[in-house]
Amino acid sequence: MKLTIALLPGDGIGPEVIHQAVKILDAISEKYNHTFEYKKADVGAIAIDKTGNPLPDETLEICSSADAILFGAIGDPKYDKDHNATIRPEQGLLRLRKELDLYANIRPVISYDYLIHKSNLKKEIVEGTDFIIYRELTGGIYFGEKKFSEDGKEAIDTCKYTASEIDRIAHLAFKAAKSRRKKLTLIDKANVLVTSRLWRKRVKEISKSYPGVQLNFLYANTAAMQLILKPTQFDVILTENMFGDILSDAASVISGSIGLLASASIGKKTALFEPIHGSYPKAKGKNFANPLAAVLSAAMLLEHFQLIDEAEDIKNAVEKSIELNITTPDLNSTNHFSTTNVGNFLRDFILDDENTFYNK
Ligand code: IPM
Ligand code: MN
């Protein structure tokens, strides 16, 4: 298969982790005879530094004409100092999501057997966790009208949802639940927000088309608690933009590190794949950031094009690295490996057909 992949490494540790993800994609293309053509472009703080724009036209053009986008991370602390700053790196990612209509952000959360003892949560709580978050990504309070009064004493963010925005992601989430353990949990704040009441109404209606799927509801605050108390109760979680952002970071504790969670953002045409972690400015350039979330995002990219064996190869290599403790300091406080070392191990494991060396 021939794919054109737009590479947007972005800020902080983004370039380091994307470099490893590309190494792994190259190993896959070598093994399976695919052709992946990369087109690199700037986004975020680095794009502001170069052009004044967090999403330059050229980047948007490269992304729209690519088959898929592999994204690193975004954000730079220098923009946090000035709360009145009108141009921020994050706007690059937000505009990209909006322009490409990437309305469904899919974030799988699983527990890894070999990491269970390292979790901050008890083994019996984490064991067997396997759920997937469907986060709405182009609506809600992130994109509603915003106002900052001239005297600087009042600010307004608006949360707005339309039925069609809810329906399209709800269908995707129900389809996912149908092919999994057939349970869908809608997370909202329907006791307070009218937008949440609209979500419930639409999702209840849509559930009639998926009779095999059991639907239940949780308020976002209760859900935050339940995710930590009993994560195994969840199969597919459907939620709006901001709750999805907050709850997916909370859920990352279950896997053992936020450096493990990958995501896919699906729209009408080009899909985007990115780790859920941020730019981790303190680790920038130090070669110890965990590349696994970026590598697993590349696996999600391959799955999106039905390259199932290829994606499976990557996931097996990741599991092996975890089993053998060939991991970065977030997962391995004593004998940790560098970002590059982990990437090299994954590449060698994928290319070594018999896996003779590492199974010894
Ligand atoms: C994420 C990030 C973004 C978000 C930021 C960088 C704008 O936290 O992808 O989860 O809030 O959506
Ligand atoms: Mn987030």
C-alpha cells in the first residue's frame, strides 16, 4: 500500500517521539513492502516562531492532501506567562481539528499485565481494564463563542451542541460498542447543563437502532470517581469535548503512564493520529520521553487503513518492550532506557522475524 503521511512533530518532546514512530513505520514498510511517503510541516509554537501563525496555510494544505496525519505534541510554557496572549500554540491543533472536521477522538485505555504492579492503583482494580473513549472533538465549550470584556473583569465561554454534531459521533460509538462488549456509557452533566440534556435525548433515540447495545448514563463527576474505583466496568465511553479531555487524562493513570495512550481523530476525509500526552517541555531534547504513545498512534494509523497484521506487529513489540522492561523512566525508575533505545528495540523486534534474539 502507498500512503502519504503528513508529519507534524510540533513542540517539546513531539519531534523526539515522532522520530521513533517514523522509525517503526519504516520497519513496517520494509517488512510488508509498503511505501510511506512523509511530508513534514510545522504546527504550534515552532510554527508561531517561524511564521507568526500556529497553523500556517502550507501545513493545512499538506494535511488536507495527505492520507493521514501523524501529530506529536503542542504547547510551550512561554505562552502561559501572558494570559492575554491572543496567539497560542494550541490554536494550531484546535484549528486543524476544525478545518478537517475531525469530530471523533478515539482513545483506547488498556492495562498491561507487566505494568500492573507499577500502577498507583491496586492490582485488582486495574487488572483487565479495556475500554475506549469516544470524545467529541470539534464542538462544545472549546469552540463556542468567547468574550473577554474590555475592562478585563468579565470573560465568557459558550458551550453549544447541535443534534447533528451529537448524532454522528454517537453512531460511531454505538458501532464500536456493537463490535466489542456491547456496553455504552454516556458521560455528561445532565443535572446541570442543557447541552447534556440534548446529548441524552439524541443518544437515547439513536440507541433504538442498536438494540444489542446496553446504554447507561453517568454524570462526569461520578464518572471521574468510577474510572479510578472500577475501571473494568467500562466498555465504550461517549462524551463531549471537555469532559473527554479531562477524563482521558484521569484514565491514563490506569495504564501506568500517560506516555502510553494513543489516539485517532476521525473526520470526513484525512484522519489524524496523536499521543494524548502534551509537549512535556521539561523533557524536551533530553531523550527520555516515552515514545510508546506516538508509536501506538502509528499503529492506530495502520489499523485505520485495515493494515491489521502490521498494527498487531507494533502492539506486540510494545508489549514485549514493557515485558522486558525496555522502557523510559516514567515506567522504569531504576534501569531505564532512552527514547532512542526504546525505538531501536521496537524496530529490531519487528524486523527480527523469528524474534530469536529477544526471546532468549
Ligand atoms: C488533547 C490536548 C488538547 C485538548 C490541547 C493541547 C488543546 O490536551 O488533545 O487532549 O485540550 O484537546
Ligand atoms: Mn488533553
